[in-house]
Amino acid sequence: MTRGKKRLLQMVISIAFLALGVLGLRALTASKPEMKKRIPPTPVPMVRTIQVKTGPQVVHVRGEGTVRPLREINLVPQVGGKVVYVSPALVDGGEFSRGDILLRIDPVDYQLAVTLAKAKVKDAESRLELAEEEAEAAQEEWRLLYAGDSTASEKPPPLVAKEPQLAAAQARLEADRADLRKALLNLERTELKAPFDGRVAQEHVDIGQYVSPGQSLGTLYSTGDAEIVLPLEDEDLFWFDTPGFTSQDGRGAAATVKARIAGRDRTWLGKVVRTEGKVDERTRMIDVVVRVAKPYASKPPLAMGLFVTVDIQGRTLENVAVIPREALHQGDVVWVLTKDSRIRFRKVDVARLHGDAVTVKDGLENGEIVVTTPLKAVTDGMVVRTVSEPSAVSGQRSASKM
């Protein structure tokens, strides 16, 4: 076979294979099922919901502050001298009762002053008696001398009756008696007694030390009552009674003081008694004072300087609902879920915001479902899937100011 015939045969075979390939591809393409266009379903977002419960709601306002004593004084002597006695209770943290002798100054000098003052009084009394006798004798001589003289006065002149001398003797006696009272008072002041039941905050005196009048020897505070100052916003005072500020009858709202001390959580009962003098110019807050009686009656005590949380019991709101803060949206709008799982926008009347909760007084009914999940894109009437959460805060439960 010639070379030309061989090339022709190869070309015929190649064309035959190509034709078979094309026919096979067409057959495969013809047997493939036709793809149909599908519209993907719209995703339905999943949200969390709560069930609204309405009922009476006691408003609670919460604040924080530091415990301080109702009365705190400096222990200051009114007389000077050497300290000869210091009570064992006169130490930092020492406890004492009213009338206890806390410190005694050497009384010898003051006892001598009392003795001298008593001697002066005795001398002045003797001088007064002598002046009285002389005045009486002068008046008797006047009567005898002018008994039959109708032109003479019945009463002798003051100088003749020695009235100036008598008045001077009386004044001298009063002055000496005043000196005696002062000496006795100074002697009494050598003993410094506790003016109330209390404890010692600081002391800086000891036996043998010389003290002078007006010198501070320590700091004492009363344990009869304690006070806590709570800086609160102006709107918070609307919800509870504050004597002289929001109530005229002198009644103050009840309060519960909570603190952790000595590894234990403790509570004490207190009462709102007043507000402090003026509004804080920097923070625009009002300082409300809560008083606790007998803070040291129980152990561990409500110690001075302790940082505490105070829960003030305020008014009772009827038929209100408490919902989480995240359920309230801009413009006081709540997303209510209908029976067919659609979101409906509803305007509500908010009574107050308190921490992570909201008290709603109008706009929600008992048993309604409220959406708490924040959605970036939401429309009125949008369908959602739900995941239930525990019911909304019951109307019987109280709300707190965080």
C-alpha cells in the first residue's frame, strides 16, 4: 500500500471516531432531565417570647450608700490638767454606755479651789450678817432720836440706814457663791463622762498626759441609730414618702438595708426620715436619708462605714405588667405576637424604667405574648417562629431600682 493510501485511511478512521463522539454526546445530552427553576423559600426568623402577667405591683426604689452614725462628737475637756485615769473602753473600737467615766483629770487643784471658794462664801455671809445688824441698829437709833419730831421723816436716809453697805455685802456674797459654783463645776468637769451609748472611733490620750481645754482627745459616735445617705434621681422620689419633701404627715417609707459582713448576708429594717439640705449641683441628685434603729443590737452589727444596698418600699400600682427592658423599643413600642405568629407593633404607657425591667401601666393585657429578641429588620405583620421563655415578671413581684 502506498504512503498516500495509508494517510487517507487514517483520516477516514479519525473522522469516523469524531462522528461517533459527537453522536454519543448528543445522545447523552438528550437523555439528561431538564432542570426546573425554583424560588427559594423566605427564611422565617426565630424569636424568644414571654407571656405577660398583670396585677398589683409594689414599686421599689433601690439605692446604695455608706452607713454613718446619727451622732458623732469629739471628746474635748473643758478644764486642763494631768490625766490620771483612762477607761478601758477608751480605745479604738471600744464600747461604752451613757454616763460611763471615760477619762479623769487630776482633781487636786480644783478641790483646793472649791475649798477656797467655800471659805470666801463663809466670810461673805459673815460680812452680810454684820452689815444687816449695823443697818438695823442705825434705823433704831433714828427712830429713838426723832420719835417726837413731827417734821422728821419716818424712814432714815439711805446713808444713815447703811443701805449701800448692805447692798455691797449682799453683792459680794452672790459673787462668792458664783465663784463656788464655778469651782464645783470645774471639779465636776475633771471627769469626762459618755453622753450616750456608743463606741470609740479614734482616741489619742493616755495616762500622764497633760491636756488643755478644747484639746481633742478622741472621737465618739452613738450606736443608738445609724443613717445611710442615698443619692437618688429626682423622679425616684415620686414613688415613695419622704417626710418634709413628698409627704406632709411626717410618715416615711419603709426600707430594707442589705449588706454582707463577716461572710454573711444580713438585712436590717429602716425608714426614710428626710432629705439633705440641697440638690447636688454637680450630679443633680437628691440625697435621701434612711435611718436604722439599734444597728449594733445584733451580731454582726450594721457597722459604721459599711457599704450597703437599700431597698425602699414605695407605692402600689394596680393592674400593671413588668416586662424585660429588651422588649421595649424606641417610642415606647412593644412587639406583640398574634395567634398566627405575626408581630404587631403596639404603643404602651410606661410607668417607670428600673434596671433591666420596665413597668407598663397601660397597653398590655394579661396573657399576651411579647417578643423579647431584637431583630435588625422587622415589619408590622411579619411571621416569626417562637422559642418560649419563662413568663414575664408577675405583677405580684416587685421591681427594683438598680
